[in-house]
Amino acid sequence: METPAPPHITGRGTVLALSFAAFVVIGANDGATGVLLPSLQADYRVDKATIGLIFLAATGGYLSAAFSSGLLVERLGIRRFLLLGTLLFILGAGTLSLHVPFLGLLAVLLILGFGVGILDAGLNSYIAALPDNSGPLNYLHACYGAGALIGPLVASGVLAASLGWPVVYGIWAVIGALLLLGLALRFPRPVAPPAHEHAEQGGNVLAGALRLWPVWIAAAFLLAYVGAEVTLGSWSYSLLTEQRQVSPLPAGWMVSGYWLGLTLGRIILGKLSARVGPRRLITGCLGGVAAGLLLIWMGPGAVAAAAGLVLTGFSLGPIFPTTIAIMPELVPARLLPSAIGFMASAGSAGAAVFPWGAGVLAQQFGLDVLLPYVLVFTVLLVILWRLLDTQRSEAPAGGVPG
């Protein structure tokens, strides 16, 4: 398998800037979906259950990419892998801008989701393999959060101007084309490894990654983490408005504060990760999550709930990228894309399953069950982090060889 040229030769800053831009675009696309949903439903004249199929289609494409990422990287190399993901994103967004029929919409969302999954797994694994990776990975995921804040603004502006929802996807396609040009011109070209390394490599990379116990622990950790993050973000507005009698506008700002806290946590705490180390950072963050949840649950009034949401988001922020950052210590370089793809797919499953579970429990026992539900995940995260940190302590000095 070809490997990228060393970052100090090719210009690490340019590669990181392109990676950050890609994650802004991915976040903007994801963030705009909620704003576009009513327009899509009205345009295609379908009910809520039917329009919800768009989430299944996009997630199906993403999961397919996540599971096949290691095999594709080994076959194509990281540069062509990322170019393929960007091309699929442009193809998907450009086709959606043409206002295809509903079944075509679902098929195209599979392609778009596949492209997003390639960019997600590819950029995470590439930056994870760089020296001093924790800070850049936190900034990478902060860029996703920034994009998720920008996307709804772009979508709502387009709809307010009566331009129609397909225009939004046309904008993403144009930005994707600029990103493709940047990657084609500036992303490092691969350097072939010595011949003896080819002889030492062999076997299915996904199967090899799945034979490693730390990969399963990390996947379970991200499954619980993303489940907690998305559950709180998805259901906190309903909790505030229906159970706490907070007015809709302030409740919306409070939920925005949660997501803003998540982004700021990745920017601010990402700077500390190299200094304090992953063990102290994630241990402290999990303590902050528990404190924030207790403040929302037991604090007096809306102000305490708002502060608790910001604290919880701020504390959750660095956990996902910092977990990705430690994987080169536990996984051989050749298996890293497959390991990260599998971990990302586990996180995506958590984002789908656990918010649904919260809805089922809320239907039976009321929305007050939300906070203890997320606290249970926090306890699980503490246990899984201890297990993963033990694996780090037992890893050979200097990480796992590739």
C-alpha cells in the first residue's frame, strides 16, 4: 500500500486547512437537513414517517463507507480515497440540486452518505497518523461543529429568499468542487514503501482490525459517547419546553448553547490535550459531563439548566477526537483506517439507536427520564475509558508498529 509523503515535506498546514474545510462542509450539510426537512416533506407530499427515510438512506451510505474504508485505502491510497469521497459528495449534492423524484432522492442520499463517510474516516485516520495529533483532531471536529452552525443559516437564508431547497445542495456542490481542486493540487502524493514492507503486509485489513481488543473497546466507547451526545442534543428542547415550561425561543437558544459549548470545548481543550495527556483530559471531561447533567437535572430554574447544557457540551467536545488520537498507539498503521472506520460506524449506530431509546422511555415514563438515561451512559463511558486506558498503558513504548 502506498503511504502519503511526510507532512514536513509536503506542507502540513495546507493539508490541515483542506481537512478543516472539508469538515466544515460536512457539518454544514448535516446541520442544514433539519431546516430543509419541512420543505422536503411539503415538496414531495409525504408524511413524517416517509420523509424520515432520508436519514436511513444517508446513514446507510455512511456506514457502508465506514466499513469499507480500510479496504479502499489499501487499494487506492489515502489521496485517491479522499478524492473519491469528494467526487461522490459533489455527485450527490449536484444531483439533489436537480430536484430528482423521491426514490431518486433516497438513492442519491446513499451516494452522498458514502462520500461523507469516506471523508470522515479518511481525514480522521490521516490526521491521527500525524505527530502531535490530538490538537489537530480536536480542531477538525470543532470545524464540523462550526459547519453545523453555519448550515442552518445558509439553508434558512435560501428558503427565506424563496429560492427552493435544491439551491442549498447546489451551493454544497460548488463548495465541494473547490475542495476537490484543493485536494487534487495540494494533498501530498503517495510515496511507495520499501519492497520488503509489501512482503510483510497481507490479509484483510478490516478483519485484522476487528481481531484487536482495543478496537472493540474504543468502538463501544464511541457508541456510548455519540449516543449520549446526540440524545441530549435531540431531546433537551422537548424537556425544556414540555417538562420545564421554558418558552420556545429561550429553549432554542439554550440548545444552541449546548452545541456551541461542544465546539468551544474542542477548540479550547484541544490546546490542552498535548500538555495534560489524554488520560487526564478525558477523565476530567467525563467529570464535567456528570456535573453538567446534574446541574440540568437538579439545578434551580432555567439559568441553571442553560449553564448545565453549556458545561455538558463543553466537556463532551474533546472526547471523540481525543479517542481517535490515541488509536495509533494501539493499532498498526496499516489497520488504522479500518479501525477508525469501524469506530465511526459504531458512533453512527449510537446516534441512531440511543435517541430512539430515549423517546421510547419518555413515552412510558415522561421526559424527566432523559437526564438519568444520559447519566447511565456517562457511567458506562467511565468504565470503558478505564478499560481503554489500561490497553494504552500495556501498549509498547512508541506505539504499535505498522
